[in-house]
Amino acid sequence: MTRRQRGIGFTVVVLAWATGLVVQVGCSGTPSVRGRMGPELVADGVIFRYYDPDATKVYVVGDFNNWSVRSDPMIDKNGDGEWTLLYTLAPGVYQYKFVVDGVKWIPDPSNNETVPDGFDGVNSVLRIPATSQ
């Protein structure tokens, strides 16, 4: 699914969040991929990603940190709006959200697995499988 908005001299194409990619099209018409959103399992743990170019602070909160809105700040290294955090978690099933600017509690837009949060919303679910040795 795409939504197109016509501007003066260029077209902006926004891909649906289901793809997990954020694509920008500038005046040249060449798309640049911001990167995969959502948690990524890596050797050192899990990389959480969230994209919001207007955010000034983003935290990841979940049952793994007692839903603390100050424990785990994400960083936007180069100011492009992609916030990241590497987090070490043991195998298991976790619920989480992002807290943006201290007021917006947002489930991961690129993670389709959710459960009710008990407050008329949803939490995102992260599953970390046990590794076999």
C-alpha cells in the first residue's frame, strides 16, 4: 500500500508500516531506506528501533524494566529520526512500548504481534527463542 502526496516538483511516497521500512523520496525521486524498524535479534541482545524525526526523547519500556520511563533511553546518533537501543535480554516472551517525549506510549508500529495492555490499548510482544548448543 502506498499513499502519494504531490508537492511542488516532487512526489513523496510513504510505505505502510507493515513493511517495517521507512522510505523517503526527495526531489531526485530516488528512495533512501532509513532501515528496518522494530526489534532485531543480534549476538549481543536485541536492537530496538523506532522512527520519529520530531521526537526529542524516546525510551523503550516493558516488563523487562518494570515499565520504567527513565531507565532505558534510546539514542538518535545522527539526528535522522531513527532511535535505537541495544538491550540484553534472556530468552523469553516480553511486552514493550515506546515512550515518546514523556507523554506518548506507542506500541511498536512495525511489530504485528500485540496483546491487550489493560488500558484500552495494546503492548507489542517480543519473543526471544532459547538457543540450542
